[in-house]
Amino acid sequence: MPRLFKSLPSEDDFARAFLGSGLGFLSSFGFRHSMYVVVILAAALSILLLTTLLIAWWHYVRMPGRRFRGTVPPLDDHERRLCDELRRDLLVLAGEIGERNVSCRYAQLIAAAEWIESQLVVAGYPTRRQEFEVNGQLVWNIEAERTGDVRAEEVLVVGSHFDTVPGSPGANDNGSAVVMNLALARSLAPAKMQRTVRFVFFVNEEAPYFMTPDMGALRYAEQCRRRKDKVVGMISLETLGHYDSEPGSQRYPHPVLGWLYPTTGNFVGFVGNRRSGPWIRELVAAFRPTRFPCEGIAAPEFLRDIFRSDHSAFWHCGYPALMATDTANFRYAHYHTADDTPDKIDYEALARITKGLQHGLLRVAKTEPDGTSS
């Protein structure tokens, strides 16, 4: 092969040529034209940012159905009865029983478990315990099941933890969710559904047990995985009793979320990860005909606050799951305090959400509210 150069140019020769041509270009192009380049680059970056936001919205924020806006209507007769039922139950759980946990109030924890079992039995359910020991003390999860009539192998799990942090009676966290779960179990007991629905009450969600082998929900989800249960969707009911119509009452773990979601804390949120996106969207679509504000997110997992309840145990075991919540400490001033008492709960909103989830569950269980298959 013939040589084309007597000697190859050095890196310094390339650099001098490049800089010289660049400076010559700018001087010939002129300052005005160089500003055009800056404007074009800024526009390109803006388009890139907007495209990124649209992609994020499509994957994480986009939900089916129309958001409810405006004033909620007066309670109907069903909602008024629910309101009374929820208040009555919460006065027992967070009022008479109060703080309940392994470390400080073991007797109250057991009293709460036995009270939940008694309520399920009255509603017509046989109950099952998943027992295990923590620090030499016996604790258990509680399961009640409405077996499906057609596709019984497809299971929906509705879960709520019944323990509290030390020093708190836990009316909102998590008594509001427990009494909602009981109300859902009662209302769906006579329903004819294609899929199986399990109402599960978990022990030991709060620290120091969260996502450890002593966490009730993790024990239950791992049992489902061992049995190869086909859990098609899990709902973790978590801290559902506080709603605020004041502007600015809602905060978020990341400021960007405040651009995408309401800053008024009057809505219930359905929160999950991206892998659970289809399940979140299915439930949001089923809930949104209810005349109560509802938001959903299939969030990226770097937002660690999306893990903060029993649904994360089901993610760990490969199941689609979400958390239904009032967003807890991002809205509720009495979170994890001695002031988390039954008088702080918005029972009317709790009743509306319970009714909305009742209709939503009937829909995703492939049954209409009148009992006919869809």
C-alpha cells in the first residue's frame, strides 16, 4: 500500500487546525449569528425536556377515566349507613382497644385480632390464621375469603395492617383502613363474583418489622408464592381517614409531583410501581365513576415513599399491588402521634371511598353491583 503522507500529523496539529477553523467560523459568522445558534440549542433542549415529561406522564401519571371535580353530593342512604358503621367500628378499635403492637401493647394487639375475627364471623366468613412467633410471642394474620364462582384460581387480595406504632392509638394509621376492610368484607359477602376475593388483616407492618421476616404481609405474600397462588391484584388499604379542601394542604415527597398532581389534599390516591401499572389503571377506571376525587400513579421505584405499606411485600414476591391512601404524613398532621384519635377522622369521606372501592372490586372481580356477571 503506498504511503499518502511523508509523516502523520500530530494531535497538536489537529487541535490547532480545529481551533483555528472554529474561531475563523465565529468571526466570519458574526456575533448575531452565533446567538442564533444559542437560541436553537435552547429550543432543542426545551423540546427534549418536554418530550421527557410527556414520556414520564404517559408511563407514570396517565390514568383512565375522568377526574371528579366540583362539590361532592350529599351522602345517600347507603353512605350514611356506612358512615355510622365505620365510626362504630373505629371507636372500638382505636378508642376502646387503642394502641396495639408487639413491643408495648401485646394484649391489645391480640384483642384487636380477636375482635376482627369476631366481626368477620358475624358477617358469615370462616376465618383462617397464619400464625408465627415474634420474640417468643404468638401473632397472626387473619384471612377471610369469598371464593369465586367461575375463575376461582384468580385471586384479589384486599389487605390492611392492624398494628400501630408505640404511643399512638392509630385511628388513621391504620384503624381507618381496618374498618374499611371490614365494611368491604361485609358488603361483598353475598355477592356472586367470578374471581376470588380475600380480605386479609396483617400484623406487624410498623417498624421495626417492616420488610423483615417478622412482617405479617411478607409472611403472607411468601406463602402465596410458595403455594403458587395466582394473585392478579393486591390492594393495601393504608391511612385513609383525612381529607382537606384547603389549597396547599397536600405535599409530596418530590417537588415535581406538585406540578402533576393537586396541591389540595381532598383526594384518595392509588399508588404503585410501574410494573403494577395495568392493575393501578384497572382499579382507577373502576373507581372513578364514584363522585369522589381520585388520583393514581405508577411511579418509578427511586421514589422510595411508594414502598411504605404492605403492598411492597407483594412486589417483593412478584405480584401486582397498589396502596390506596390519603398520603399519610404528606397531609395528616397527627400521623404517628398520640393525637391520631377517632375524632380526627373524616367519616363521610371514608364512607364514600368505601362505597367506591366496593363497586370497584365488584367490577374487577367481573361482577356488576346487582350481582350479574359482566
